[in-house]
Amino acid sequence: ISLLLYPIIGVKYGKEIIFITTVILIIIYVHITSFTPSVIRASIIAIFILISSLNQRKIVSINLASICSIIFLTINTNSLTNLSFQLSFTAYISIILIYSRIKDFGNIKNRILDKIWKLCALSLSCWFGTLPLTIFYFKTITPYFLLSNIILIPLTTLATYLYFISAILYFTLKIEFTIINKLIEVILNMIILFAISIEKLPFSQITLY
């Protein structure tokens, strides 16, 4: 959203317009996704990051996680026992504590390889952080998480961006871009086929007890 609205940053109150528009659309997105804990958590964090960017102030990630959890639990204290809440916040805290320490490991010079490694580091940090909860609730381990995430995260991200562009064009210009929609469909089918292929691999899910 910020990227699409970037051309107006130079006009009077341009930054404020971008900020307000982005926040409104984030709130709409939260409503569309039925207020799921992971989306609410991500949205609150996104809004605080936007506020810090608008005020040109540095934000401390662990403090942001604390504020976000306080807001969340103030609205609904029962969320503490919600699995989605637990996994979402555990994954986020894992990124803060683990990812920041391993992402620059090896000092990779090649930009493409560096991005691939950072994606792997992100997946590793989330996986290790949420592993105790996964074992406790599901009694299983998924060994192919790294392979899955390297392929599925970029594809899912691309599909999300394309869908967002398609929706904006449709609601603003009343134009339906068939090519974009077909491309989204192809990407989603690729995601499903890859997920099924991973599931069929030997030891794709190890049951512990």
C-alpha cells in the first residue's frame, strides 16, 4: 500500500495520507480475515511500525511484542489459551531472539544466496521457537519445513501481491484483469501441488507419542 501511494509522499501531508490510508486498509483486512489472532498481532505490529516511521523513531521489537500482547489480552483475556495466539506470538518472539543472531551467519556475499539463507534463517527461527508447542499439541515433527518454506513463502507472497493489485484495479477502475487472475490461479495450484508432494515424502510427519 505504501509503495503504491509513494508518489504522493512529496505533496502536503503526503506522509499522513499514506499512513491513514494504510491503517484503514489494515483494519479492513483484519475484519475480512474474521479477526484471527495471528492477523491481529501482525496488524497491531504493522500499525506501530508505521507510527514509528511517521515520527522517525526507532522501535524496539521486544517492547513492541509486549505492547501488542498487552493490547491483545486486554481485549480478550481468553486469547492466552488460544493456540493461534500462542503460535503467533511465539513465532514472532523467536524471530526477534533467534533470527537476528543467525541471519548474518557466514557473511554470504552473493545477494541471491544471501536472501535464500535469510529466508532459511527465518524459517529455522520460527520452527525452533514453535517446536515445543507443536510437539505438545500435535505430538509430531515436520522435517521438511525448510524445503516447504523456501518454495511456499515466495509463491504465497507473490499470489498475495497479485491478488491485492487485482482487487485494487477492480474496485477503483472497475476493470477485471483476466491475465492476473489466471496467474494467481496457476500460482495457487502450484502451491497446492507442492504441498501435496511434500506430504507424500517419506517421514514427512514424524509422530513422537
